Amino acid sequence: MRTTDRRIALGLYRTRHTRDLLEGALELGVTDLDTAFNYQHFGSHQALATVAADLLPAFSIATKVGYFPEGHDLGVRRLQMAIEQSAAALGRTADTVLLHNPECSAAGFEAACCALARAREAGLCRTWGISTWNPKPLLDSAWEVPSPDVIMVRAGLSVPATVLDAGEQLTERLGARQVWGMSPFAGNAADPIWTQIDTSHFLEPGQPASALQVGIAAAFAIPGAVRLAVGTSRIDHLAESVQASSLDVNAETVKQYRMLLRRRATVNG
């Protein structure tokens, strides 16, 4: 994958929804926002519109549906309602709508995928797809669904081999056109492990980079994503992530790492 094909999305799960951050993102060339119907206690969409309605047309917005105050639900009517409410709160339709962790209600997966495909046809989004934290339960189910535009999976050095392999198998089975990544540091980029371990060998030689940047670059390669959602409320961290998207990863090191992960999973399994 060419580094020019990669892009960073500002993930909004635990990120402060401030105008300064959104303006800073645009200045850095970050034009993707990643949110969900349930983020910020079901208030992310409204918060975005409140602090920066005039900026939102400059962003490509991806949101997710599947979680409700009562819990997870892939009921077609509830998904339709969530998509429509999201558009109303944002003051515009989302560019991409993803099923949020459909493995939590796998029995409704097929009907839910068809519902999102119809939402795209109705103009409620430009693309649709699936965001899954643990793809394996979906592989264990029988279904036949339209091919999604996007599949979003965990990415990076913290993801277990079984999850990486299941994500790739699901991508192939679905015929998804693009792979997006998320959670490159398992939700904690400040964990000391990222600075205690030398990960620089994942990069091609001659590229100075911080531990955070190596982790970002590796996440684009593991499992192989064109877009990576990074959650941060700090402009300097976002800038580091953007710079990391242009780093060249050592493909042979990635290959060996994946082999070691699988071997370890086999031994431990």
C-alpha cells in the first residue's frame, strides 16, 4: 500500500468535542471524523453540530449504529431510526454508516446489513459497512448479505492473532471494498509498554519516529488499512499521527510478526 493512500480519522469515542480540536484537525489535513450514535452518552452528533456546524461540511463523517440506551439491538426499525436521528442531529447525512459490533446480536446480522444497504440506496449515507471488535462470532454464523463498502476492525500491535485472522477472513467473505482500522493502542497510548519496547524495526531504516508514530504506522499495516481512527483531544498528538501515516513499514518484519503471533496463538490455544 502506498503511504499516500493512508489517512487518519479523528476518533471521537473519548475525545473532547471542541471547536479548537476540529479546526486544528482541518489545518492538519484530517478530514475524517469517526463517531457513533451512542458516543458521548448518545450526544456526539448534537455536540458536533453545536460547536462546529459550519465546519461539518468539510469533514467526511462516519457514524455507527447498533447501541441504544437499553443495550445492543440490530432491529431494522431501530437502526433506521438511529440513522435518521443521526442525520437530524448533525444537520446533514453521515457519509458512512457502520453496523456497530454486530457480533453482539449476530442473529440479526443479515437483516441489518440489508437495512444499511437500503439506507444507502435511499440517500441516507454514501457508503455503509461494518465495525467489529471481535469478528469471530460472525464467521460462525450462516448468512448471505450485500457486499459492504467498508469493514472496520482493530489494528496494530496489540491485536491478538485470532482477531486479526478472523477480521481478514470476514473481509474476504463479505467482499468488503475497503478496510479501516481502529484502536491502534488498545485504548491507551500512554501505557508504558509502548516506550519500553523497541518497535523501530517495524519501519524501513532511516526514518526517525516516536514510539507513538511507529505504533500508528504498524497499525496501518496490521492488518492493512487505508484509514485509521485515532482518538485524542490533543492537537500535537493528532499531528504526530498524521506524520506517522507517511512512514514506510518494513513488510518483511510485519510478515514475521504475524507468523510469530499465529504460532503463539497455536501454542497457547
